Amino acid sequence: MDKILYAFLFALFASQSGHAECTFPPHPPEMPQGATATDEEMKEGREELQKYVNILQSYQSCMDLQIKNAPPDTKPETKMLWQEKSDAAIDAAHQIADIYAIQLRAFKARQ
């Protein structure tokens, strides 16, 4: 599941164009598997998830700022691509949180 998610994120963010000032988000963290994870692994997974969501939010903010401060001669297509990447960062954060929620439900079902 993590490899599929990373492939999705890579496809969304990889094709930087214009001034590539915003840092490409790293590989998402490994999600704990709720069916087998310990309490500590679930806690660590949540912490790593939150760190990654914060990185995605920073990327989204950077892209928004890049759009806002783009030189007047920036092509509309470039700004549109930047906006798509900004939106995709937030979508990815939601998707990762959803994946963790699924694993958390599996973990709690074992309790």
C-alpha cells in the first residue's frame, strides 16, 4: 500500500516547472499494520504521520506563495500546474490520514 501511495505522490509532485523553489516532499512514512502492530508502533506511526502531514502542508503553503509571488510573465499554465500541486499536497495528506485510520481501526479491533 505504501508503494502505491508513494507512486501517486511522485506522479503529482515530480514534474516541477518554472522556479522549483518548493522542496519535493520525501517518501511517506511506513504505516504500522494495525493487525500486528504494538501500542508503541501505532503511537510512533501517528507521530510520523503528523510530521509528514506537516511537510505536505508546508509544501502546499510554499506552492501557494510561489503562485502569489510569480513574476508577471509567468505562464498561466505554469501557475495552474503549481495550483494543482498545492491542492494535491492537501489531498495526499488526507489520503495518508485515511490509510492510518484504517490501520488504527484494525488495531483497535484486536483490543
